Amino acid sequence: GCGGESDQTVGPNAERGRRLYLVNCVVCHNRDPSKDGPTGPAIKGSSETLLQFRVLRRSYPPGYVPKRKSTAMPAYPHLKKAIPHLAAYLR
């Protein structure tokens, strides 16, 4: 559209996910989720399943090969209900 918004911010779920990402994720991941951050990898396109495992359990889904070998990411159990919104933003 003419508003200059990227495809990532279309819809209320994605917009909520964008806000959650900016508050919780940009410290380690890049402000642009398609780029690597200072300590976290690019996470654009991350599935809801991957987000559930990483954000809530600090682990990976069975068979997933991590982009980086790191255990620096803490669990964020308070974001359990936000996972669908984050996934919508990162699509």
C-alpha cells in the first residue's frame, strides 16, 4: 500500500507481535528480524513451533538444526500467550 508499511506489520496480530518483539527481543536480535543481532541470529520466518520451544523452553523442536550453538537465550514464560503474535510478525 501507500502507507509504507512492510508486509510484516499487516494485521493486528502482527502489529502486536512487532511491539512485543521490540520490547523483548531487540536487545539480542536485530531491530530488523531478517538480520543477525549482536548475540542472536536473524529470526524472520521462525515458525510458531520453533518460537514455542525457544522462547518457553530454551530448546529446539526435534530435528531442528540451530543457526548458532548458544545457550545464552533465557526462557520467557510470560510470553506464552504472545507466541502466535510474534509468529505473525516474523512471517
